[in-house]
Amino acid sequence: MSNTTPHTDPNPLQQLDNQLCFPLYALSRMVTKAYQPLLQELDLTYPQYLVFLLLWEHQELTVKELGDKLLLDSGTLTPLLKRLEQKHWISRRRDPRDERSVIIGLLPAGRALQEKACKVPEQVFAQLNMSPTEFEALRQQLRHLLTHLA
């Protein structure tokens, strides 16, 4: 008796080349990898950089607001924020209006980091080899997918 199963053609929906998830996953990893050497010079991880992008824009946000905007839970954010606080880049304080809420704010060293990081987006964009129009179209499509799935 043979232990081989008869060959059947794979379901096209189960082929890697027909998946949306794989190119998004692979692209996400590659784009994040493009950021790594630039962020290493700033002593930042990619998730820490995302937190700073929001703080440079808003100056202060609650942990909940950061989590909502970054699609991260507080269990992921809290250790990251503690590390940034230990480096004296951010402050964490309880909201006097709601003791359950923690407000994250920039300290002077965190504000100064913005100047050092100002070239990061340009340097990554240059590696993508896309026109500004292509970049914006892709960004809009990805935003649409994120909004739809969230």
C-alpha cells in the first residue's frame, strides 16, 4: 500500500502569490528594515519612533490616545513608554481630571530629538524609488484598508 496521496491542483485562493497578506507583511518588514539604521543613530526603535511622531505633532497624548492612533494595546505601549521615560525623553503623569488616564508629554530632550530625526522620512522615501504621486496613492489605499478593517 502506498502512503502517497493523489496530487490535486491547489486551490488558487490558497496560493501564496494570490494572497494580499503576504506582500503587505513582507513590505511592512522591508520598510521597517529601511528605517532601522536611521533610527539606530537616534537610539530609537521603530515603535518608539511612531510614538514620537505623534508626540511631536500633538505635544501631549494619553496612553489610550497613543494606543488608538498606533493600533497598539496598553500592554505593548507601557514598557515602550517606560523606556522612553528612563531616557528622560518623555514624561508620564496621571490626568488630574481622571486618575485612570496617563498623559504622555515631551521633555526637552524628546523635543530635541525631532530636529535629529527630521531627515528620516526623506531618506526612507528616497529608498522607495516611487514618485510622490505613486507614494500618495499607495498611502491612501493603505489608509483606506486600515480604516475599513479597523
